[in-house]
Amino acid sequence: MTIKLVFLGRLEDVAGAGERQVTGAKCIDEIFAGLEPELAEALRAPRVKLAVNGILLQDRDAPVLKDGDEIAFLPPVSGG
């Protein structure tokens, strides 16, 4: 099973790329466990939002992932 991760904004800098593929993960926690600790910590931040296949999630623990899914990580937006 392959999942595409998309990192937006400052999360792209932490990840070192805008996208990444992961294999074998069936849930969000398994994805985080396979990432570098600094990146996993940044993605777990309370204000980081998740979108699976373009749908913004309200509950991070809810999605059951399928082969080919895309998860986008959206950092908090600031303006000025």
C-alpha cells in the first residue's frame, strides 16, 4: 500500500520536500512512526490540519487509509 504525503508551507521546509511516498502504513500513527522525529513532531502539532484526498478532516484518528490515498498537511495560516 502506497500513500502520498503532501507538505505545505513551512512543513515543506521541515520535510525537505513538498511530497513524499510511504508504503505499508495503514493509519496516521504508522505514518508518523516511520518519519524523522522532528518532522513527525511538526505534523502532530495541534494547529496542523489534515486533508485526505482533498477532504479536510475534523478527527485525525478517523481515516482508514487505502492504497493511493493522498494526505496533505496544512500548517496554520498567518497573515499580516
